[in-house]
Amino acid sequence: MEIAGIGVDLVDVERVRMMLLRHPTFAPRVFTPEEIAYCEGRADPAASYAARWAAREACRKALGGVRGMRWHEVRVDRSPAGAPALSLSGNTAARAAALGVTEVKVALTHERRMAAAFCVAVREG
């Protein structure tokens, strides 16, 4: 396994909370229905949304940029054990394939004020 790229992003949870309150279309425009259901079931939905937004940006950085990336092309899933994993589609999946990337690994964290994501794009080496 070889590292093709890394990316990290940090998102202000309060900024996301305000966006959710002021713009009712924000969540469905940026997040998939599965992600919305997950986030809305959490004690602090804004923190979970912020971490997923950070994951999208960190993934884009790990792939060296993605022209024409749409938000729904990067989805944060959960394994049965609860670990986050990314699913890619569209231009983002095409960019990963062009780089020979077989997986983008992700780690998420958040606390009251900030959420962060770290991504590692890997290819078979």
C-alpha cells in the first residue's frame, strides 16, 4: 500500500450550526439522506455535520483537488463497528481512479467548537 496524498480540514461547529438554522436547504444540498439521518440522531447534530463537511474538504485535498466536485460525491459511511469510511462517486471517484487511488481513509473528531477530518488517499503499491 502506498500513500498517494493526505488532506486535513478544520470546521467551526458554530458556523455550521448557524448555516443549518439560517439556510434550510444547506443540509440536503451538502449531505446525503443517510448522513442527515445519522447527524440528526446525534446529541449535537451541528458537530456531526461539521465533521462530515471537513471530511469532504480533506478528501478533496488528499486527491490533490477535484475539478467539478459536488458535495454528494463524498459520503461518510459507518462500519458496523462505528468507524467512519468514505464512499466516492462522480468526479471525485474519477479523480481517485486517475491517481490509482483504491481507498481514501478518514478519521473524524469534534468537540464543542471545532470539528476536524484527516484523509489519506492510498493505492496499491
